[in-house]
Amino acid sequence: MNIQFPVQESVNARYSVRNYSDRPIDAETRQAIEDFISSMDNPFASQVKFHYLDQNAMQGQEKLGTYGVIKGAKQYIGTTIKSEPEALEAVGYELEAVMLYLANQGIGTCWLGGTFDRAGFASAMNVGEDEIFPVITPYGYPAAKKHVKEVMMRKLIKADQRKDWKELFFYNDFNTALTTAQAGELEFALEMVRLAPSASNKQPWRVVLTDTGCHFYEYKEPGYSDRFPYDIQRIDMGIAACHFDLAVKEKNIAGHFVTDNKPDIIWPANIEYVFSWVRD
Ligand SMILES: Cc1cc2nc3c(=O)[nH]c(=O)nc-3n(C[C@H](O)[C@H](O)[C@H](O)COP(=O)(O)O)c2cc1C
């Protein structure tokens, strides 16, 4: 993947856009988006397939629904994966990189894992029987104003807020909050994780810094993923990996992701180890 966008500006520019303007995305920009997507990869051992849908091209067919959540969108990107380890993290990583790339060009997106007609979109995007179809996003230029339901949703899930460092980041064990001084050169990458989007803004990522690197854990909200056939919060973990990885790469800090480096520390209830970023 060739990162051609500044990480902090793109992270700050991205937010869930649920109301889109009529302004079309020109053919050249759409081609550049598809080229960027073709160049995508991820640090997990799983492949992500991208699917495109242009509602303008669906003549005579019923428009696909998002339960009134998304308005005015003409284009969608869908993702599919196989049922294999780390596939959800891989989707989180890759689609978030696409969203940051688009945000940097003023193009809006919105992660949709729940509020879309999954069967309708699956058929329109030719999703195969053996594929898992976890998330889609509309993309396009944002409308001047948010729609009423969107404003209400944002308030309800406190979409503009993020948890403090002391709730998310720890030093050597889960009893010691990490300070920015202890984080040192990794402060920026962790701050980028903190600002990431997540399903219902639950921010499930917890990170423990040790001598070897950063160990990422998932706070699994009891019952939250029950309505999905998979753990949707694993996608959030992949999004965290994306923000962290883009940030360390921008700062030239060498390291890589592994999934078999579970540190020997005790973790609280409802927390699961997911992966580590270890220094090279
Ligand atoms: C995996 C995932 C699934 C999501 N599913 C939905 C959804 O179904 N409907 C929706 O309106 N927003 C959805 N969101 C958007 C979140 O609510 C949003 O990212 C969060 O509230 C933070 O707001 P922001 O994106 O504007 O920063 C989802 C986000 C993620 C990461």
C-alpha cells in the first residue's frame, strides 16, 4: 500500500457522513479510488475483497435501503472475507485506510455494519454464498448539513467524544495507566488509535505497552455482538491497527504485527488478547 496522505489531518477530517450532496465524483477520481483499493494489503493473514455499487446504474431496480440512516448516497463500497482467523481485523484495517484516503480528498464515508439491507446489497454486489459480508460504506461528497436522524444518532452515541488515555492505555499491566511520557515516540500512534471510529463508538481497544512493544486487547462488551454472526468489535480492532500502523510508518518507527506474542500479564474480565505490535 502506498500511503499518500498525511495521517493526522486525515484522521481529523474523517467522520461518519450520513447525508450526501448531489455533486458527482468524476470518473478520474473514481478510477484513482479503485486503483488505491487494488494496492491495499494488511498485516493480518487474511484477504479482503472489495465490491463496488453505483445506484445510478441500477435502472428500474428498487433503491437499496439503510433504514433512513444514509441519505443521498449514490455509490457504495462493500467488503467480503472468508471465514478464517483475523479476517475481521483485516477488513477493519483495509477499509479504514480507504476511508482515510477518501477523507483526505474531502470525500465522506460511513462504516455500516448494522443499518443496511444486507441481503439486498449482497445480491446487488454479487456476494458469493461462501463469503462473509460484514460491512459496507457509502462514499461521496457530504451535503452542507447533517440530516435530523443523523444529528440524533450522533448525540445518542456521543459520536464526537472519545475515552481518555487512562481508560485505554496501560504500562506493563492493566493496573497502571500509561502516561504520554512513558509512551515516548509512540504517543502519536496511540493518540491516532484513540481517535479511531468504532461500532456504536464503543472504543473497545485497550493497549498495554511493555519493553517489546504494544499489546492490543479487545474489551468485549457483553452481549453487544450477539446480533451479528461474528464479533463486530474485531473490525474495530483492525481499525485501531490501521491507525497505529499508518502513524508509526509516518514517523519511521520500525515494528511489525504478530498474533502469537501474548504477554504474560493478567487481564480483567471481558478482555481478550488480539495482537501485538513488536519493535524490530
Ligand atoms: C465496525 C463499525 C460498524 C458501524 N456500523 C454502523 C451502522 O450500522 N450504522 C451507522 O449509522 N453507523 C455505524 N458505524 C459508525 C459509528 O457509529 C461511528 O464511527 C462512531 O459513532 C464515531 O463517529 P465518527 O465516525 O463520526 O467519528 C459503525 C462503525 C464501525 C467502526
